[in-house]
Amino acid sequence: MRRPTEAEIQEAVEYARASLAMEGLPLTAEAEALIRARLGRQISDAEFLRRAKELATRE
């Protein structure tokens, strides 16, 4: 599987930002960095889920 381009990652981040905005929630800088790390294949799915759960329970 190929690595997504920066434009594709940016599009995914903007989609996430819009989805959260519809629920009245912001996309934090930490959450955006986490999304970018996963899409850029810097962290595994398991690590992404672990850290996302931490963020969700902390905020």
C-alpha cells in the first residue's frame, strides 16, 4: 500500500475537522498531529487507537 501524499493527508484532516465541527467539537492540535502520524505511517493502528482513547478520555 502506498503512502498518502501530503495533499491527501491534508484532505483527511480537513474532513475530520469538518466532521467534528458539525458536532460542535474542535480538532485539537494534538489530535491533528496524531491523525497525521497515523496517515504518514509513523505509528501503527494499535498505537493510534491507544493514543486516541487517551485523548478522548482526557478531554
